[in-house]
Amino acid sequence: MKTSRKDLFRTFFNPSYSYYNNPQHTFTRNTTINSYFCNMFDYRLKVFHTVASRLSFTKASEELHISQPAVTKHIKEIEVQLSTKLFDRKGTSIQLTQSGKILFEYAEKIRNIYRDLEFEISQINQQHKGKLIIGASTTVAQYILPEILAKFNAYYKDIKIELLTGNTEAISALLKEEKIDLGIIEGESQSSYFDYRTFKADEIVLTAKTDHPLAHRTINVKDLYQLNLIFREQGSGTLEFIQNRLKEKDVNINELNTVIQLGSSESIKNYLLHSDCMAFLSISTILNELKNNVLTVIDIKNFSIERDFHFILPKGEQSELIELFLRFAE
């Protein structure tokens, strides 16, 4: 049975919904919809949002520090409440159903509303002016920062933002030359010239087009030697992470069959769609392709590449504008 946006909305916000009549819950008819929904977001909806973002029950359980059965239980409770299926299983991978896509869209909006509410109240009666020059590595600049910058600009119209893009190596050089005020990078190496703060968690996954012969299968890390692979260019933080993690598994990236190295995730994704190659890409760069069933994640047994994006800052105390942006983005 297909669930529409209106159906989902009515289920969540209908006070007479049978969930309130279930004796195992402590809610009464006088319980406000808002207080219930806040509670729902803090628990079940947060679990759903994490699973939907990662497209993995296992990775969600690790990120949330709860057991996988607990994750499954929370998802099942939402599915029962909404009378709809949220995920489809295909081999070892999962995909959002149409209802799941709608709920994920609303979960994103709700999360952003909470964040915006807290920040807006904290900024009442404060005025800020000036200019920030931000440098960001390719993945962050293309897939993560635009939404943050648009919201920041809506709040602080008197603060002008200039964004420069390059790989991790280039952004570090720009900060050292004082051509940017702060940077956001994906690389693992850190320099004594700078201070670093964690920005956002990320994962790098092996991906291919959905009709690839190995789609929905699990491979071993040593199987990489038999595959045609695409990697990012030298100086890329993503490439650095991949190289270091493979080295931990005694896999030499220089001995793999690298068909081509490309300078952006977009180029790699388009190449994948027209070949039988595979590539390691940030999960942030392929969310739309996964949801639209254009690309798929290839699981590697006992192997994952998890990382954090980092703010890279000049040593010492930061300016008021930099601290303002850091608080907003975090």
C-alpha cells in the first residue's frame, strides 16, 4: 500500500491516532503533539534518520552506540505506527521505499528546525558584520557547505562569505599563506602550523553502478586486486584516507588496477555510470544516487573507512566572526 505525504502527516499529527490508545504507552489524550513528536525525534526518528543516511543498520548501530536489534526495533515501531514499510532489502544492502524517502525528507527538516531554533534564540539582539573567506576541500564545498552557507547568509546578511575550493593540500597552503580565514578539510595529516576541530563525521564506501556484476555482494579486501578502480587525484584528502586504511590491511594502493584518477567526485560518479569500474567515494557525495538506485555500495568484509571532516584554523584565539561561523556550522 502506497503512503502519501498527507497520510504520513496525518498519522504523525492526528491526536486521535490509535497510538495514544495503546496501554503500553504512558501518553494521555492531553499529551501535546509537539511534546510527543520531540520525544519521537530524539529517539526513533533519530535512529531512522541515521539508518537512512547510512543506508545500513550495522553502521547506524555503531554510530548511535546501540545494538543492531535495538535499531531494528525502533525502525519496526515506526513502520507499525505509520502502517508502511520504510526500507527494502536487496541482498546485503537496503534502500528507502517511497514512504521512507518522504519520512527522511521530513526528518531532515525537523532536525534543521531544532538546530535553527536553538541558534536563533541564542543570537537575539546580537549584530555581526564583516567578511569571511573560507577554504573547503572539494567534497565539503560541493556537497555539505552550500546548505550551511545559505542558512548562515539568511541569518547574517551583513557578513559576506567568499568560498575557495581545492583539495586538502591546497586549502592547507592557502591558510598558511593567510589567503583564507579558516578551512574545512578531509585529509588525515595534521600540521603544527594549525589548530583543528572536528566538523562532521563521514564514511568512504566502495561504490559501483547498480547493474554491476558484483552489485549487492560482499567482497574481501584482497579482491580489490582483481577490480578496475578509479581514485581521486594526488593531494586529495579522500585518497590519503583510502591509502592509509588499505595499508592497514596490507593492501598497496599502488599495486591496484587504477584505470584513471579524476579530480572530483562528480567526474568519478559519471565515469562509473558508463563503465564497470568501482570507486571509493564519500557517502556524502552519493546519497542522491543511492536513493535513486543509480549507484550501489559494495560491502567489504571486515573493512570500513570512517573519518571526520575538520575545521583547520590559524593557531591561537579565533576572531569573533570565525567563532560565530564555527558554532553555526557545528
